[in-house]
Amino acid sequence: MSDGKVQANEVKQKREEKKEEGSIVRIAGRDINGNFKIIKALMQIKGIGNTMAEAIANVAEEKFGIDKSSRIGMLPEDKVDDLESIIKNPLKFGVPEYLLNRRKDRETGESMHLIGSDLTVRVKQDIDYDIKIQTWRGFRHQYGQKVRGQRTRSTGRTGATVGVTKKAVEQAKKAAEQQQQQEKKEKK
């Protein structure tokens, strides 16, 4: 009987560990599933892509001893805080400047890395500024057109699709022929 109780306790402990592992971790204003490994967890934050997440994980492993293959839900609070400090100021911890998403800012001239709602707001401000100073990009944004030189003939259409069919072309030719015949009759 004592054997059964010991096994039951072990099962309960394993369940509690799994619950802890599956917990939700809050980093940079974002709730992240605790089952994700560090790199995938960092990629859930808006403004952090694969390369930046890899760089942050490498710095965290080097400076704070956080194993990048560990699950984010298993990290203690102080390690999560260390990760968040790297995310907020990556240059300070040795992340290369070319990985930042806002280099040589137009207003301040500094290089920084924006995440979350800060990134969304700054991109919106940039678009509004382009529209205000009437750049080509601003006009394209203003009229809802493609901005970066993509095709517009076949993609990006909005509203009812209006295509040219064989039937329409034949009808147009017939109408043109009839009009020419009428003009000939009028001249005679």
C-alpha cells in the first residue's frame, strides 16, 4: 500500500511540473506559452524575428547562463527579467547594430530596437510623415497602392474584378466595324 502512495505522489509531482512548464510567461507586454523554447518564445514578440531572437538567446547564454534550448516556462523570474533587459536595450549587451530595426532614427539619430506597440506607433508616424511631406512613398500609401515597386496590373486589386474576356473583345470589334460601316454610308 505504501508503494501505491509513493507512485501516486510521483504522478502528482510530474503533473505539477508539467503545469509549471506549460504556464504562461509575460515578456515585453506579451503573454507567451511556457512550452516554447527561448528562441521561439522571443519570436512571438512583435519586432523580434528569427535572427534577432537567436542573437538575444546567444547573449543571454553568454552573459547570464540561460540555456537557449531550455523552455521559457521553466526559467526563474530573475532570468526572465534578464531576458527582458536584453530585449529593451540590445546594444548595451553586445547585439550587433545591424540587427536593430530602427537604425539612425530620423528624429534622434540614435540606433534602437523597438518592440510591440512602440514599433506599431513609430511605423504609423513614419507613414504619416511621408504623406505630409508628399514623397512618392507617401502618395502610394495615401492612395492604397503598392509602395515598394511591386506589380499592380494583376495583384492588389480591390473592389469588383474587371477583366477582359474574349467575348468583350469580340463585341468591341463588331461595334467598331458597325460604326465604320455607318460612317461610310453617311459619306455616300
